[in-house]
Amino acid sequence: MNRGKDILLTLGSLAFVAIGIFLLIKGDPEDRLMALGVTLFFGACALVGGLQLLPHQRAALDAQGGLTIQPDRIQLAGMAIAAIGMAVGCGIFAPIAASENRQVISLVGYAGAVFFGLGGVFILWRVFTDKPLARIDQDGVRTFGVGAWSLAWRDISGVSSGAIAGQLFLAFDTDTARILPTAGPGYTLGVHGSRLRFEDLQSIVLDLWQRHRDASAPAALQH
């Protein structure tokens, strides 16, 4: 279902790109700046949709018995280019809207330019760093970067899956009596930013968690 939406996003955006290019070549010279904004903005949307269609990679345990989720540089570079394209497109729309006395649209355009521009810079920074997204091994689960967290298997009381805006994730329920009272109420992990298969991540997490549960179970319960 999500793949179908990505295809529709890509094809629909490419249609607007074609219209924008046509207007750039054949349209009124006074409208070419707007046509350029349309081309850049929807070109970025098409790139975002196309990136979601890249083939996924299988995930497997490494020699140390764990899985490190690394950011996919191709995908991140594409997302950075897309974000910058959207920022430029919004930056073109904003003054045009202001000149036509459409102040609300102009403010939205400027806000979009700042939002997507900063997002593009942040993504570019991630492209050039070697920091992984997360690590799952015999000790537990830990993430890296902004909002990083770490959980030992003994502190995890349940693992479930869900989705937000089409992005699948694992949610970890915690034994709050065993972790710091100031710890956050929710811990989630997905494969967004990498090209790993979510099904593989889920299988590995559940397997390692079950191994810990089996190893820590009282001897009387193991017979």
C-alpha cells in the first residue's frame, strides 16, 4: 500500500515538473520565476517518492552477534537535495505571493524555506558523519544522535510494532521500576534513514529479546 502511494507521489510530482518545464520554455516570461519554483518544488517531491522505491537490503547479525543500523548515504544525499529543492521552491513562491498581497501564503512560503533549508543542512551533516543510527546486540538496544537512548534487555517488558505516516517502527515497553524515573515514556526504533528491511529488524530484535528472557528465566521454569 505504501509503495503504491510512493509511486503516485512520484508520478504526480513528475507531471507537475513537466508542466513547470513547459512553462519555462513556452510560457510567458513574467511567469517563468513561478514556473521555476514549481519545477524545483515538485522535482524535490518526485525525488522523495523515488527514493522510497529503492530496493531494501537484508539485515543480518554481524560477527559480534549484533546489528548496527547505518544511515544509507545515497538515500540521505537524495533527501538533502530534495529538502534544499523544496526550500528554494518555497523561497521563490513567498515573495511572489507577497507581491500579490497573499500574506498568509507568503508567510507559509518563508516558513517552508527555513524549515526545509535547515532540514537539508542537517541531513547533509548526517551524510558526512559515520555515526550509526542504532545498535542492537546481546546487551540491549541503543540509539545515537539527537534524543539518543539506551535500554538493556532486562528493562524491556514488551515489544510491539506500529506505523506513523507510513513509517513502521518497533515500540519498547519498559519496566519503569528498573530504569531511571526521569527516563522518557516511549522508546521507538525503525529503519527510516537506512534501506534495511523492517521485517528483518523486527525478527532480530524479537529473537535477541527472547534469548535474554530464556536465559534469565528461573531454572524451575526452564524444565
